[in-house]
Amino acid sequence: MNTVERAHAIADACRDFEHLLGPVSAEMFLDWLRIELGHESVLDGFQTIGNQMLRAVAPRVILHIVSGNTPHAALQSLVRGLLLGSRNLCKLPSGGLPDAEAFVARLPADLRARVEFSTRHPDPGLAAADAIIVFGSDETVEHFRALALPNQIFLGYGHRISLGIVFEDAAFESAPLAARDASLFDQQGCLSPHCIYVADRPQEYAARLAGEIERFEGTSPRSKLSLSEAAAISESRETARFRMAIGHDVHLWESRESDAWTVIYDGDPIFHPSVLNRVIYVRPLPEDPTAAVELARPCLSTIAIWPNTQPFAERAASLGASRVCALGRMQDPPWTWRQDGRHTLAPLVTWRSWEPDITRYLGGLNRS
């Protein structure tokens, strides 16, 4: 099966998982290859790229270590390995990952044979892998980075934070979009916003956002929580009530008789992370937000903006985000996005070059 055939087969298998992966087509995958590798068939043989003849070589074996709270990231990583044509060893969380297993079941036999799932510790797979991709906490990433051999490609995706900025929105049109971004995947992924900064009437915006999140909850209920997660939400609400009681510029909106969702307006613009699980902060946008978001800068992933115009995108990018998008699209990055500011296919391949016209090549040497 060549690369184009793999792209079509993978796209067909992805169609039942667009709620996790976003829109999918073979042409999207081929564009991804062209952007990162220069040619959609460069994995199949030498191709002319610029003034060179090049061939990309994929890892024979990729070890994927994925977390249970972000099934979309696991699927994306697996798609990456299959598109390259590699064999894929997938270390799943102890409870398995039903979406990944269901996806593989949709693949043709040739691609199914290139995937192996395991919930055991992947030490035996480490030595067999040419490349290792890890999703998880910073501690998890560093643990496996230390175990990787010098000749192994290692890509680690650790803790990241995202946020939104509403620069202009007199009618609060962006509130339903911000509610979607803050509710999907219960804020468990690196693309989920912890906070929405609002330039004009931020407290009124928070009230509108609360109504929109309540509506979203009505059709897409949040997942069940662990005891520690429920306790964290309770503590964040109590902290907000206490600060309100002692005169701070804080207001709280919360789901009735449940911990399904929480919106906290805080007049202090300094960023603090959310406890997640649909707990979202709204803060006033300072004229220069650089100092306000300083805590997030080392791990800032995505800033979603409204309106989505280039001048506002330039301002958001200057804060350190590797990705800027429209509010409502935080959870739907294109396949070509540069995760953590880096390509995702290109770092996995090595290259072969061919100089077919040896006479001209030697003539060039003589002229030099």
C-alpha cells in the first residue's frame, strides 16, 4: 500500500471519529505531507524537491505512549504513524482506550496489522522503537526521555495551557463559541481554555458565557468526576465566594445543585489556571496583557481570539502562543498545525538524497 492509498484508507476509517478529530479527508492528509515533507509520495521513492532528488524514510517502529484523558491526541498520533507507513506500538492507559481500538477495527487488514495495543509498561517496546512519542504530564515525558536511546527519535508533548481573548464584541456573539471551547473534552486537553480575557464589559460577558455553558451542558453533559476533581471544583467555588464576601471584584455563576459547570469573573487580570472540568475564568483584558499571562507563557499552546483578524492575531502571537485561531475552533486544529510550534511528521523521518547526473555534479565541483 503506497502513501496515497494509505491516506484514503485512513481517512475512510476516521469518518466515524470526526467528533474527536475534526474534518478528515485524504486530500487533507496529502496536503499535510506536501507541507512537511515536500511531496505526497516522497515516502515511496525519490522525488524532485527544489533542486534535489530526495526520499523520506519513516521509522520502522513508533512507540506511542498516550494518556486516557485525551483520546483525540492518541488518535492523531496513531494516524501520524500509519500515514508514514510505520508499525505502531501503542501503550494505552490501564483502562484501555475504546475510541483508539474502534478506530483500528475500521482500518483495512494491511493497516490493522501495523498496530499493536498494550496496557503494560512499555519498557520492552522502548528498545524496539525507532521513534517514541509521549503524551502526558511533564514528569511522564521526562521519565521516558531519560529512557530513550541516543539513536531514537523522541517527541514529547507535556503540560500546555490555552486561553481566549475577546478584543471586540459589543453583542457578545462569541460567547457560544467560547462555551464550546471550554466545554469540549471537559477542558482535559492542552487546547482547552482556562480563561477568557475580555476587553469590554467582561463581567457582563461572564454572565452571558455562563448561560451558554449551561445550554451546552443540557445537550452534552460533562463526564463523571473523581472525588479529587469534585473537591477541586468545590474549593474553587468556595474561594470565589470568600473573595466576594471580603469585597473583591469577583462574581460566580454555577450549575444548580451540581458541579457540572462554573464560571468565575475575577477583576484581577493575572492569569491563574483552572481546575478544569468546565470551570472557566473570565478576566478583564489589560491594555498590555504581557505581564498578566506571564505564568502561562512557558507552557502556552493556543490563544483563541475574537474577532479573528490579523492585527489581533499578531498581538496574541506576541504573547508566546504557538497557535492562534478563532474562538470556537480551539479544539479543531487542522492536520497541518505545528504542535508546540513544531512540525509533527517531519521530525519523524530521515532522508536519502540522490545525485543522478554525476557528470553535471562533478562539473559543478570543478567550476568551484
